[in-house]
Amino acid sequence: MAMKKLHTILLSSAGVLLVIGAMLFTLDVKYSNYIFAVGAVLAILQAFLYAIQNKTTNHRLARLQRLYFIATLFLGVAAWFMFVSSNSWVPMVLIYVVISLFLSFRIKK
């Protein structure tokens, strides 16, 4: 039960930080890329912990969880693009969103 609550807290805080960081970055706020990067790290950590926790389940679910972890790495790449002042961070976030949306229908809770 404690791990489920930890996953919920990590995912919620990561989502809020990612949205705030992306919105502030479009408004050219000075430290917005750091906010986005913290959100990306929290999302990557949550996906990693979830993939490790569900290692003993069936192979289909484990494969989908690994794919979700790889998708969250696109958020890390997007944060890097923000730090180098490239507009390529937008396609990286969109790739993450599309893969996450697909996996949300494929992974049964």
C-alpha cells in the first residue's frame, strides 16, 4: 500500500511540475527549465520504480512497463533540449504524450 501511495505522489508532483515548467518556458521565465527538469526526473523515477516493482508479473505487462520507462526518458531529453535553448523539446514531449496515451489503454490496472 505504501508503494502505491509513493507512485501516486511521484506521478502527481511530476505532472504538476512538468506542466508548470513547460508553460513558464514558453513565457521565457528564467528558471523554468529547472522546474521542468525536476518534474522529468520525478517521472523517470516513478516509471523506473514501477517497472522494477512489477517485474514478477506476466511478460506482457512487464514489457509494457519497460516501454513506459523508455517513454519517460523522452522527458529527460526534452529537459536537455530546454537547457541548450532548442525548440526540439516540444516533439520530445509530444512523443512521450502519444506513447503514454497508447500505453494507458494497453496497461490494465
